[in-house]
Amino acid sequence: MSKEILVLPGDGIGPEIIEQAVRVLEHLREKAGLDVTISQALVGGAAYDETGHPLPDTTLAQARQADAILLGAVGGPEYESVERELRPERALLGLRSELQLFSNLRPALMYPALTDSSSLKAEVVSGLDIMIVRELTGGIYFGTPRGIRTLDNGQREGFNTLVYNEAEIERIARSAFDIAMKRDKRLCSVDKANVLEVSELWREVVNRVGKQYPQVELSHMYVDNAAMQLVREPKQFDVIVTQNMFGDILSDEAAMLTGSIGMLPSASLDAQGKGMYEPIHGSAPDIAGQGVANPLATILSVAMLLRYSLDEAGFANRIEQAVETVLDGGLRTPDISDNGETIGTNAMGDAVIERLLLTS
């Protein structure tokens, strides 16, 4: 039975990189027998411009119906003056919340050909392979009460609420333990239990779940130390699980260990494995329309989509192998070039499809 993929190009470089990812999907469908249908919808600033809302009801309905969602990027400086609830980024929060995409997987993988692109020494990052599992629908980004209020003394005060219940912690812990079981069976839970009651509960629940996974070596680390250790000795980590805001920060730090944030995909999954897949680099409005954006993170997001939501590991492996071969051949977009010789977005897409043709 054909699986439905909803494509949300979004803003900035989103349409450019999504175009290349869709080309990869269409190639696999037409030449290799991948049984999928592909539809598109508006999201983010593009949706706001067209409909007055960053997440139209029609887009949300299509997202509910789809088996998986492929997102480009949202946002741009032209929307900074828009009312907060109507800014493009609210579409992401809305999709995550409405679809209960609570488990965010962010790999940080060092390709051998890009070792010299990292800002760290080669011996520190060579062979790096980390999976960060970030809780995505709770924590301070969603907690209430929140807002800006005026105090009795006339000063304004901003406030947000960091809150997690046991069920939320348990389900993200199980997700992380399950992933660790498929990798090197090492899980580090990152919190701030020395000062936050929420983290005390987090650690207690993670320990409780961990007893059901005796094969997994569980450790705990405070978030400030984890940030330091990711730079000092990143290969000590296999899987990291943490709350929403900590994961947001640490995953971007881990991304730069690999040389470019333009190389890394991500997955956001619900309890049944349905997911939304996107590069982690954002809309990059400064280079939008120039044809120089790196599409590889989006193409690798397609690989994650095929593996985690469509159970098509074979096709996923072929995409990942094609990307690695292209990099081994020396092809580079500007963000991963160290010698000034670069190709553009379309040419990089062409190169990946050419490698796929050789393995069809």
C-alpha cells in the first residue's frame, strides 16, 4: 500500500533544499520501486503570507493524514514584527504539539571526508557518531503560565514555566533506551538536578525506566558539564537524552562538531513512529535564492524518514551511501568547503542522484 509523504517547503532556503530532496524521492519512486505518493502544503511565513496564519487548518489536516512529513525550514527577518502567535516558528510548535511528535532525534555524525571541516582537531572528532534524543512537546517552551506582566513597581517581568510530569519523562526515556539498544548500548541523561526540582524528577524516572533495560549503561550529567564535554571529548557519548530546551542547545553544539550545521538531519516522532523530518539548520535567509544552500541535510532527512516512519531501511542506506560517496569524491557546497572550490544546491542534488543511479 502506497505511503503518503507531505512536503512542507516553508521559507528562506526551504524551497531550494526541499526541491532536491523531492528529486531524490521521485528518483527512488520511478527507478527503484519506492511506493510513495508526494503532496505539498504551505507552512510558516509562506502560509502566513497566503492565508494569514503560519499553520493553516488545511495544512494541519494534511499532516494528520500523511504517513510522514518532510519540512524545509520556516522563518525570516520580515516576520519579526508579526504578532508572536502568528510568527512562522509557531507552525513548528503547532505541528509538534498537535501531532504529539515528542521524540526528537538529532544525529551528529562525522563523515570521514569532512573531518578537516570541524573546528576541533581531527583526532577529537574522527569517528564521531552521537544521537541526541530531545523531548520535544513539553518543558519550558510549552509550559504555562507564561507571558510578560507589569509588577506593582511598574517594571515589566517576563516569565515562563518549566514543567514535566512522570508520563512525559517516561516516554522520552523509553524512546532513548530503545535507540541505545540499537546502537552501542550507552545512554547519558542530561539534566540540572542540582538546582531544578524538575530535573530531580527527571533523573528519578529515567533511573526507574533504566532498570527495565539492564543491557544499557546509563549515566547522568549536568547540562553545563555536558556542554563542555561535547567539546572536550565528544566521542565519550553514544546516545544523549534530555529535556526540550537543553536538547535544543546541545544538538546545535553537537552539529558544529561535524563541520557544518548544513549536514545534519533530524526526526520528530510520535509513539507510533509517524514523524516529521527536517534539516536542523533553519531558513538561512541571508543565502536564500542564491542557489548555494547545502541540500544534504534535507536529503539525509529523507533517509531518516524512510528508515523510521516507512520502514524502508534499504532505501535509506542507499541514500546515505550516495551522500558519503559524493563527499568522498570531493564535492562541496560553500558551507563545507575549505579550499574555495564549491558547487551549488542543484549540482549537489544532481551528484547524489547520479550516485543513486549507479546503485539502482
